[in-house]
Amino acid sequence: MPYINGKEVLPMELLQEIQKYFKGGVIYIPDVENSRKEWGTKTNTRSILKERNSEIKAKKKSGMTIPQLMEEYHLSYDSIKKIVYCQ
């Protein structure tokens, strides 16, 4: 996150009030809690992984072994096992 000077974005009254508690330095102001989005909602990563995991399950069901799936998808044994057996 880039550094922004408070003079550029805050009203002078608010800036003076903040300076009573914090003078100089860098301060982080978090976003409103309810405005946070869940992981993967800004991109299509979530749907890509869901599709990949479905493919892995189908290939395992059709007879592929975990080592073969590890080789094809470049995932660890534990990752393949979680996808196939836990989801």
C-alpha cells in the first residue's frame, strides 16, 4: 500500500484531531470490517481451483493413482489426498 500524506486526503479538523494522539510517522488505517471480500472473489481463481479439483477427483475415480496425479498436477501427496478424500 502506498504512502499517502494525510494533508492530501483528510479534512484539516480531522488531521489536527489525529495529531493530538499521533505526531509524525506512519499510521495504518484499516478498512471497514464488513467491507472485506472473501478470498478468490475478485478473481476467477476460486472457480479455476474448483474445476481442477473436480478433474482430479474424476481421474482418481477412473483409476489414476495418487503418484500419477501428483506428477500431472505438480501437487504434493497430501494435497492430492485432501482433494480426493476430504472434499
